[in-house]
Amino acid sequence: MSQSIPKTTKAWRIHGQDGFESLKFNTEDKVPELGANDVLVKFHAASLNYRDLIMPKGQYPFPQNDKVVPCSDGAGEVIAVGPKVTRFQPGAKVLTLFNQAHIGGSLDPATLQTGLGGAIDGTLRQHGVFNENGLVEMPSTLNYLEASTLPCAALTAHPPNLKKNN
């Protein structure tokens, strides 16, 4: 079933550094145009990380754009793809990757500028446009809410499980 491409969407944005009062809800946020390698995602769930609590307070030590859409972790459905996209089709269930341009190896300054919910708009919105390489397939055994915790929040919870020399 094909869905129409929306021109606007609902989104939360961080306006300033005055705590949670800095979060503003916009019902007419512009949906970016779909590029050749881009995927339009309709979000069904987003999960919070510690950084999402400190960013509106101005305590995040990494790049953060003014009026950014917060949150890096999200799960949604592909509703449209650009003409050169090969990894996803409409209807696919996907998860976001934290650093959109980090494919492998060490992080570099350019890659740090692609962190969702800080340097670039994140997942606390109804629709988002992402390069196909900034998404992964969602596990079929999880629902959207469960899957939304995997991109970064799952890694936050993992270190206590590690043992010395492990």
C-alpha cells in the first residue's frame, strides 16, 4: 500500500538551554525533500538516552545544532525511497543509526557531525528523511517500541554485563 509523501510533520525541537522548557512541539515542521539515496521514515517509536536529558540543559559536550530535533534512537516504517536506494522498499521496518555517516572504523571529526539528535535532526518526530546507509533493518521478532531501544540505548545498558578480561 503506497502512502503519500507529507510536506509537513509533527516534531519536538530544542530551543535554547533552559531545561525541558526548551522543548517546543511544532505541528507544521517541514519534511525535507527526498534525495536520490534517501529514505522517508514514518516513526512509530523513539527511545530516550541519558544525553536526551542533558541536551536541553546545555550540558552535552558534543556538537549540537540550535533547534535540533532530539533523540537518536527510533523505529519506523519506510514510506518512500529515492530512485537510487537499493537497501529498502516502502513498507520495510527500520532502525536509525546514531552517527549517520559512520560505516566502520574509528570516528573522525566529519563523522561526529552526523550524530542524530545533536548535530543533525533526530527521531522525536513523526517523519524523517535519512540516507539509506544511516538505517538498518528492524528485527522481525520485535515490535516498534522494543526495537527503538536497540540503536544506542541497548549499548548504554551493556557495559555492566562485561567482566574483566572479557
